[in-house]
Amino acid sequence: MRNFVFCFLLLASSVCVADNRTEKVRTLMEAQGLVKMFEQQMAEGKLEGKKQAQKMLDQLMSGLNPSKEFDKRLRLAFEEFIKALEPTWTAKDIVDVWAKAYGAHFTDKELDQLVEYYTSPLGKKDVMASQVALPELTNHFSALSNPLVERATARYVQRLQLIVKECKCKK
């Protein structure tokens, strides 16, 4: 019985330590602005995916004159595609995985020091500068990638239109 109690206490204390470390990393991530960044990236990814899918649908529809039934089916396929793109994970899930992967590289004392830094005036300024710089970085590389995506999308839609034309399956 004493062994059982000892094992139970050992297990309980290791769970508490793990929870404490996870909370430290979560606190650090909040202070670093990572949670907010993950949430923004997920929202932007969802919006960008919807825009690209809408553009593909618009290009496809520009070469077709479908009946109301097929117009409805194409738009339903669009909605189902958008829904299928939605991740099954949340920003909290990302935080949990990050907490384990990132936190494993630091001792509790180091995590405390990082939290202290990121909650200090200089740490807060660091986070603010990163948050201001991130959209600039994103916009820069989005501007570079937009022509690539547009060309690829146009080729894809043209190919779809050719396939539809060759199959002679329009009603």
C-alpha cells in the first residue's frame, strides 16, 4: 500500500511539474505575442484560402454558362471545399504543442528568466517591434507570391475548362 501511495504522489507531482512548465511556456508565449500571432495567421490563412478558391470559381464560371442546377452544384462544391480547408486544430492546440517542443529546451529557471524579460519594458518593446514588422514581412512575401499563385490558378482553371469542354459533359 505504501508503494502505491508513493507511486501516486510521484505521478501527481510529475503531472503538476509538467503543468507548471506548460503554464510557464504559455505565459512566455503570451508575453512574446506568439498566441496572438498564431491566431492571426490562422485567420489570415482561412481568408486567403477562401479568396483563392473564390478566384478559381470565378475564373471557371467565366467560361461556363451553367444551368441553375449546375450553378448551385458548383457553388456548393466551393462551400464544401472551403469547409474542408478549415483545420481541425485551434490556436490553443498550437500553443500546447509549442509549449512541449519549445519548453523542453529550457530549465524552469531559464523559463522564469525569459518570462521576466518578455514582461519587462524592453521585452514588451521587442514584442511590439516584432508585431509591427510581421505584417510588413507578410506583405512583402505575399506581393512576391501573388503573381505565382495567379499564374498557377489561371493555368489550372484553363485546364479544367479544357477538360470540361473535351468531356462534352455540359448540360
